[in-house]
Amino acid sequence: MQSQNVPNYLPQAILSTIFCCLPFGIVAIVYAAQVNSKLAAGDYEGALSSSKSAKLWTWVSFGSGLAFIILYVILIIIGVSTNQ
């Protein structure tokens, strides 16, 4: 029997939605919400797939939010240095 302990990454998905990138975070939340219902239905492979997708989209949301912040800071630095 396979282990029924499949992480759903819902807290991470919610935090990445709030603080990083809304569109990708919503995708992560949708996949994270599917994990427990698939486990309850006995679909272990489906739950595992949704868990992996939730983790992927959480990281995509975090990475895109981080890239946006870095780009924003670089553009501010360039703007300040050209005005001097």
C-alpha cells in the first residue's frame, strides 16, 4: 500500500499568491486544493500529480515575483543614476 501522506502545499500556494505573483499563485492554489479530495477518493496517483503541480506552480509564482522585484530595483537604480 502506498503512503497516504501527500503534501498539498496549500499554505505555500496561498502565501506565494499574496506576496509574489497572483496569476501563477492561483494555479498553485487550484492544484493544492485537489490533493486532499483525490486522496479521499482513493486516487493516490492523481493526488501525487496534483501535489507535484502545486509545488511547481508555487515555485513559479515565487520566482516570477522575485524576478519582478529584482527588475524593479534595477530600473530604479538606473533611473536614479541617470538623473544625476
